[in-house]
Amino acid sequence: MTRTVNTPPGNDHRENPNVKQPPLPSRAADVVRHRVSQTTSGLFRHASYPLARTLDYPGDPGVCGPSSVSWRIIGDTSAFIGGIRALLVQAAHPEVAAGVADHSRYREDPLGRLSRTSAYVTATTFGATPEVERAVSIVRRAHRPVHGRSHRDLDYSADAPDLAAWVHNALTDSFLQAYETFGEQTLTPDERDQFVREQAEIGYLLDAAPVPQTAADLRSWIEHHPALAASPGMRETVGFVRSPPLPQTVLPAYRLMAQAAAATIPPNLRSLLGLRKTPGAIAAGRGVTRFLRWSLGSSPTWELSLVRCGAPIPEGRFRQPLPVPLDEPGSSTD
């Protein structure tokens, strides 16, 4: 079916004097939300949307599913800060940083890399089983040629279980810490652990090891990892993350989110990375995520996945159009 489209207030009857016009702030809010949605989504359009055929798999919950904590955490706007945090934390491992510096095209194609990383997270967390498997296969193929020697003369390979674990676990921990600090709701200890276990299932698909099973063990493993050290790749990555070549329209909000991300990193890692906790960074991060939540709502991919699974759609949570049309009988378009 085609999703019913509600025309923004005031558009159809602007010239009809018999129709009561909505108050101006309502129309202004619609304009702001539309612009924020267009600007934000534009950053992630540099790779194919990974769930374009997800409705071909009705009822398939994938790895996580409608009752998961993962859909709630990664579907929230705090995930923007979590993604920035993950890039910073991942850079603290010299061999991981060397692999990125030697093989990634993030300097020439930063939005492409952002889009591809986002597509992987989207597919593995929200996708149906075939979409998860496809995303993992793409990453495995991309990792095969990524090998070499770091500045401290150690071999690295992106397929190595310990390096895959650092990348995966840093991403999981970052999404969790970002949600706990900037998210919409407070998580219980059981929900924190459930999220880590759900994401661990994705880590296993990449043969990452070790993959902690509780939030406390994950945070301790990240904070006290013995392989971490400063490196040329780390400094290059941190410099890039702090000042990326993004459009001027998004840079002010990005800088606030980057400072907020740095403020949530454990002090020992933050010092290693050469970052500092900017006064007011947490409050600013909460302000940005609240504004984005008001503008964007929760991830439209989350809503699409609920549709695929036949699960209830929470009232008022989603504001953006679905990423793909619904081709089912009985729908209408206003």
C-alpha cells in the first residue's frame, strides 16, 4: 500500500477565507521540522538504503525485533552522538587506527563512509534476517584486503577477532552511553544488559571476540583494554572527527554533539585521545538531541521494521515519512 500522507496544515486551503487558518507557530514548526529532516537525511544519502526490500520479509524480526532494547536505543536521536563517540573511541586502538588510516577513503569521501557505516548499523539492527546476512557479508568482503603493520610494528587485519571486537564493542558501548546520557528514557540495569546481549549477537556474526554480555563488563573491557595507546592514526582520526568537512548548515549542531560525545568518554581514554570535557557539553548535547527528537521523531526505519513485523506503531513517536512505500492493498493517498 501507499502510506497515507497528511498535507501540512494551511497548504490546501490557504486561499479559502471560510477555512480557519492554523496559528502561525504551527506552520512555522512544520517548516522547521521539514528543513531539519531534509538536511539530516541528506547526510546519509551517499549509500543505498539497506532495507529497501525489507517488506519482502513479513514477520521476520531479524536479530533484535520489536521487543528489543536495540530498536529503542538506536532509533533515538541520541544515536547521532553515539556514532561520533564510537569513531573517537575506536581510534584509541593503534592497529584499528592504522587500518583506517591506511585503507579508508574517509578523507576523500567522508559522507560516503558515514552513509555506509549507518547502512551497516541500520541493516544489522533493524533488518530482516536476509538483510542482516547481506550487511555482514558486505563488511566481510570489505575487510579482507585491510591488513598491514602499525606504527609500533604490529601486524593488523580487520578480520582478526580481537580487532573486530574492539570496533564492535566500542560501537555498542557508545550507543549505550549516549542513550543513557542523552536518551529519551531511563534504562533499567536489565535493559542495559539486554541491549549488550542483543548487539553481541551481531558481533558474533563478524566473529568478533571477546564480546562481553553485560553493560558493566563491556564498559570495563573498553576502559581497561591493554592494547590502547596514542598513534599517528589516532591523532589523524580525532582531528578529522573534531573538524570534518560537513556542510556549514550542520556544523554548529555537529560541534555541540562532538563535544557531548567526548564528555561521555571515560577520563583515561579521553586523555589518551587528547580530548577534554568542555563545560556545559552534556547540557548542550541534551538540548541538541531534544531538538532533533522534536524535529525528527524516532527513526523512520524503526517504524518501517515495526510494519514489517506487524507490530503496533506507537502513537506520536514517528514524524518522518517511511523510507519506502508500503505496497499493500487497501491503502489510500490523500
